[in-house]
Amino acid sequence: MRKVGSKTPRLRLDSNCYRQLHRQVLERDGWRCQTCGSMQNLQVHHLKFRSQSGGDKEQNLITLWVECHLDVHSRD
């Protein structure tokens, strides 16, 4: 019989910590969309969605312009 490992719970930050992380990601990405380079209407996107157990951690977040963000979600 195969032993099944336990899942690691995803990291979900409280609103204050998430706001700080959000700003940190924007600064890391130079306040530019990482797809098109726009510097307006920026949002932070989870590479692995929260609904798919993606955590609130810097390496799972990327800066996107609102239209690029919508494109990503319309493909999924």
C-alpha cells in the first residue's frame, strides 16, 4: 500500500500583511506589468491561484496591468 503525504496548507495572509506584500511585489517588479511593461492600473496576480492552493508568498505573485490580468483569467 502506498503512503500518502500530508498536504502543506497554503499561506493566506491577513489584510495588513497582504497589503505590505502587495507593495513589495510592485516594488520588486519595478512598478511595471511583467507582460507588457505598462505602469498604469497595476494589479498583483497569483501565479498559482488561491483556489488551487496557491499561497500568498512573494514567489507566487507577479505584477500585471489590469488588461493583462483579465487576459490571464479569461484563458483559465
